Amino acid sequence: MGRYYSGDIEGKFWFGVQSSKAADRFGVRGESSYISYYFDEENKEEVEEELKRLEESLGDQLKLIEDFFANQSSYTASELADNGINVECLSDYADYLLGKQILDCINENGCCSFDAEL
């Protein structure tokens, strides 16, 4: 069982590393038992800035993690360690992927709305 978000973008929050409120960090606060998010062109700059902060924060880990998950969707702590990946970076990476989905949706549709399970 997992926690999902759906609407203009869809996905599953990463188990154990990503909060249901992950999209809060991109400038819109969610509400209720489902957190409802709405982003539009007015939020685009803040989303881009947070993505840039995440890229800088992740540094070299970003490429390592992207390469690792290009070929698989699950992981163990030892697999991460064997590939030089710091497990503490996974939460930021999961949020980075969410932010990219939000930005892509804004670019394609002019807005992005979705509900996240708590």
C-alpha cells in the first residue's frame, strides 16, 4: 500500500523517504485529508528556484541517483552504498522528481493541480 497523488500529474510518494506534503516546498500549501495543490504560471519561478536549490544540494549525488534508477525502481541500502549513493539524499531526490513533474505540467498546461493522500 502506498500514498499516491493524482490530478494533472500522477505518481506515488516514495515510501519512508518522502512526505505527502512534499509539494509544499515548491510554494503552495496543501489542505484537508487529501492535500490539494494548485500551481500556475505565478508559481513557476518558485518551482524553478526550488529545483535549482535541490540540484545544488544534491550535487554529484544527483547524477549517481539518476543513473542508478534509470535501470531499476527498487533498491536496498547496500545497493545504494555500492553505487556511492547517500541514502539521506533520497528524500530530496524524490522531491526533485515531483518538482520536475509540477514544472513540466505548468509548461504544458499553464497550471498543475493534484491531490495528495495523507
